[in-house]
Amino acid sequence: MAKHRLEQPNRGSTVAKKAVIAGSITLGSLAAAAGPALAAPVHTPLGTFEIPALPGQQGPEVKQAPEAKPVAKSPAATVEIPNLGQFTVPGIAPDQIPQQFRPGGGGPLAAPQLTAGQKAVKAAESKIGSPYSYGSAGPNAFDCSGLVYWSYKQAGKTIPRDSYGQLGGGRAVSYSDAKPGDVMIFNGGGHAGIYVGNGQFVHSSNYGTPVKRDAVKEWTLTGIRRY
């Protein structure tokens, strides 16, 4: 009979397996000793796995979020309206304001210049409530033409003193074209007042009635003069 020899396990293979196991344990120890490390995803046919970075190796790059850019502010200019105050108007840069509206080289818009008629209206309205006095032209009491005369004096313009003279001076305008400050003559020339707009005029009518506003349509209008 043939003799059979018992095959011994390959010693080299056994040593290699032990080395792999030892290496795995050592690698595990190193990974544990290294503490938390960045991980990179690895895709395989069996799924996706997070592989921690080994000591001395760079983990996956972490991208910083881009810095937010400041939002540009819309231009705005300050406008000053007489008797109302200052307002900010968006969409207009201060350097876009014409030079003539920038007193002192900048700042709020200049107040519009008033005409003599508009100044006369302000003066006449400031005397509402003052008493009537025949032959008086202010500053505390007035007759009808005296109020008109005094009001235009405050506006820097001298006009005739009596109502008939006021009817003969200035330039004639129609009622449809009347503007605040126009002199209104009533009753064939015997009465005068100052138009303030919206069908109203200011006048000093008679004894016992102070300076007040009245409706033009309530009086017999003779003519309108613009100075």
C-alpha cells in the first residue's frame, strides 16, 4: 500500500493571518488614540461608508459659506416744504439737486420765493379778527382799501390807497384767471378785498364786523386787478 503523508498547515499562511489581525488591532488602537477625526464618504457596491482620516492625513475639505455682501442703500434727498417741515424723497441723490436749490452748497431744498400777491395774502390773513375803522390802514384797525394797501406794503409793494384808485391800477384779469393776491373791487368801486383762492377773499367790510374771509359770490364783483 502506498504511504500517505499527513499535510501540515502552511506556516507562512498562518503567520500572515496573525500579522493582519495584529495590524488591524494596532490600526484600531491608533484610530482610537487619535480621537475624533474628519471623515470622508466612500461609495462601494455595498453602500456608502464614512472612513475616518488617519493621523497625518488631511480630511475632506470644509468649504466656508460666502460672506454676505452689504445691500446698497437707495439714494435719498431731504426736501423742506414751508410750514410742513422736512421730508426724505427716495430715488434722488443729494448731488442731483440743482445748485440753486442748495443754499450754502448743499442741504435741504430752498423754500420757493413768494410773489408779492402771495405775501399780501399772508399779511391780510394775519389781521383776521382786527376791527374795522374808517380811514385806517393798520396796523391794528382797517377800512376796506386800507387793509389791501397795508397788506401790499408788507409785501414790499406800494399800491393806491383808496378802492377807486386800486380799481384803476395794476392789470385787469378775469375771475376765471384770478390768483391769490389779486385785488378784488366790489360795488362799482366802493369796496375792496384781497383774493385768497377757492372762491374766498379777505376784507374789512364795515363797523362792528372784523376782518374776515367771505365768499366772492356773495358780493357784486366789479373788477379784479393784479399788481
